[in-house]
Amino acid sequence: MFKLRNIFYRQRNMIVLLIFIALSSVSTMFSGEPVMEFASNTGLSLVSFFQGIATGVAGWFSDTVNSIGKIDQLTRELTETQNQLIEYQKASLDNVKLREENERLRSELFLIQQFVNTQYISVEVVAWASENDFSTLIVNKGELHGIVKDMPVVAFQKGTIGLVGKTIAVGLQSSVVRTILDPRSFVGALFKDTRYKGLVNGCGSLADYIEMDMVSKKAVEDLTSGTLVVTSGLGKLFPKDIPIGRWQTHYDAKDYESVVKLQINPVLDFRRLEYLYILHVEENK
Amino acid sequence: MKNTKGVLVALLFSFAALILQSTLFDFLAIWNVKPDLVLLVVIFSAVRGGVMAGQVTGFFAGMLQGFVSPPFGIHALVKTIIGHIYGKLEGTVSIDPFLIQLMLALIGTVAKTILMLIAKMIFGIPGLPVGEFFATLGLESLYTMVLAPVVFFILNKFVVFSQKGMETF
């Protein structure tokens, strides 16, 4: 008996191993059976309770890490969007520049079509006489570019050409232009439709109109609102038929006078002038 | 009976490892392959506590694993055998050197996978296709090896066995 116990004691590792192997093999073989399934499900319920806790903790950490990642991602997206916005703003500015360039080129084309035999010099406005005074302006070309005193100046705006004024002083690299807004400016003009003549005179840059004086009273009867006033070509300073402005409705006349004074709205917005064209009138003749 | 406490603590760690393995490591899985943390606990218990500690830890840890990873019993079978074999190393191999830890984890993972394959064949349980099997084996071995020093370091702090485990359990 003692001998048997001694053998069991010495071989206990092997005996336990065999028991465990047997138990696990039986469990595996009968793993689909109801009894084993019951044991398995009970064990699973116990384990799944702790799994739930662990999943909750892991999920919390995961959410926290993901939130940090998401903030980082959102920050990067915001930076990218801001960069894109800057790019779009640049593109928008480029677009504006291109549009201006296009407008300028179209005006040149229009000018070429309008005055086939007229040579012109394209100039850019570099300064006004003073901040809010649009009576005189300075352009970036002068005597070296062929500009002389008393040359007519025109501009192109909103699809139409209009008279700006004339050069009154010329330097080597720049010239001074007196606009038709200047009270010292006088331009021979006529109504494009009725051909009644008059004299256009500036009222200063603060007024939003110019005056057309010496117009026959009869002319007023034939006028309609918006009638175009153009250069008459008389005096040979300005070429014929350059638009100056449009008559609206107002006129000033005294009973005893045979002529009236009309208010004309210039076709050009002088505050927005950028590129001008100085015409060689001699060629036009 | 000195090692009873060590085995119980090892079983607690096996349970914790099982919970971690089935929850947290779902997030940390590489190509759907997770390390076998339970196996590392069994190896530690066996090498430190001896054959009896190893096979007891292996059996019960395997049974626990069967609850979440059917079929029930097959993990117990494999881990019992591994616990028994690794237990033979008690007193001859020190688990502390880094390289030994890697080797123990590598051999353990390969042995577990082969034993599992054999057991599945014996019990007629379908397994992975051959290509996928070897890819999984390689990745699992690598992943388990990487984590082995960390797991052994933690176990070393909490699981204490006497020098002659076989005799004292």
C-alpha cells in the first residue's frame, strides 16, 4: 500500500497531466452537447461581464485618443481650408486684374475700330491733382512718348468710349490732363441725334454733372431724356463724335434768352479712370 | 502547498490576460492577429513554478479561454501540454534574460499553434487554410515575442513561486 502511494506520489505530475488531457479531450469532444454548452455559456456570462467593463474602459480611451486625433485632423483641415481660401482670394484678385486687362484691351480694340486712321498713345493714370479733385490728373507718359500739349484724351468704360479732356502740360515722362469736369474746360459739342450744337463746360469735380451752354431753345423741344452729347469736331482740337455725356431732364432758360443751359451727365465715371488714350488728331484729319 | 498562491495569482493574471486579449487587443490587432497573452502567463508559471504549476495554470487558463473562444476544452488541452513541457525547464533555465524571454515566447507560440493544429485534426475541427495559417503563426509569434518582456516583467512583480515548485505544490 505504501509502495503504491509512493509510486503515485512520484508520478503525480504525469497522472495530473493525463487527467487534464482526458478532461479537456472530453470537453472538446462534447463541446456541442447541451451539458457542455450550459457550462460554456455560464462561463461566458461570467467572462463577458468583465469583458463589458474592459470594453467600456478601452472604448473610453479609444474615444479620447480618437477625439484628440479628430481635433488634430480638424485643425489640419482648417489650415488647409484657410490656405485654399488664400489661394482663392489670390485667384480672385488675379481674375479682377485679368478682367481689367481684358477691359483695357477691349477698349484699345474698340478705339482701333472707332478711329481707324488715328494713332493713339496708351497711358495710365498715376495721380490726381489732389485727393478729391478730379479736374486734373497726371498720366505716366510724356514728351518722350510723343505727347504734346492740347492733345485730346479719351477713355473706355462700360463698353463705351468717352471724352476725358486734353493735355495741358507735358513733361518728359508724364503729362497733366485737364478733364472736362474742370470749370476752365470748354468743348464744342452737339446732340448726336438732332445735331444741335452747344458748348460743354465743366462745373468742378464735386458736381456730378457738366453744363452744355449756348444750346438753341428749339433744341430742347426735340430732346428726349438720355440724348447723347458728342464732340462737334469744330475747333479741330477734339475729333468728331466722341461721346461726352447724356442729357437728363434739367435745363435752365430765361424767357428773354434764345439759348438755354443744359445739365449733362458725363458718360465716364471719372473716379474710376485708370487707362487713357491720347489721340494724335493730326493723323485723324 | 507554497505554490498554490502562485498558481492562483497566475490564474488571476490569465483571466486578466484573457479579458485584455478579447477586448483591448481587438483594437490593437495587426491584420486581425492578436498576441497570446494567456500563453505567456502559462509559460511564466511553468518555468518559474515547475511542471505541476505549469500544467494546472495551463489547464484552467485554457478552460477560461474556451469560454470566449470555442470549442470548449481544446485550449485547455494544448495549454496543459505546454505548461507540462515548459515546467521541465524549471531550475535549468532562467526567465530573466531578454533573449531567453523572446525564445520562450517564440517556441511557445509555435508549439501552441502546432499542437492546436494536431488537436483540431484529431477532433475533426476545421482550421485555417495553410497559407493563412503560416501567416498568422508568423505574425502571432512576432507579436507575442514583442510583448513577452513586458508581460514577464509584470508577472515577475506579482507572481511568486518557491524554488522547488514541483515538490511544494
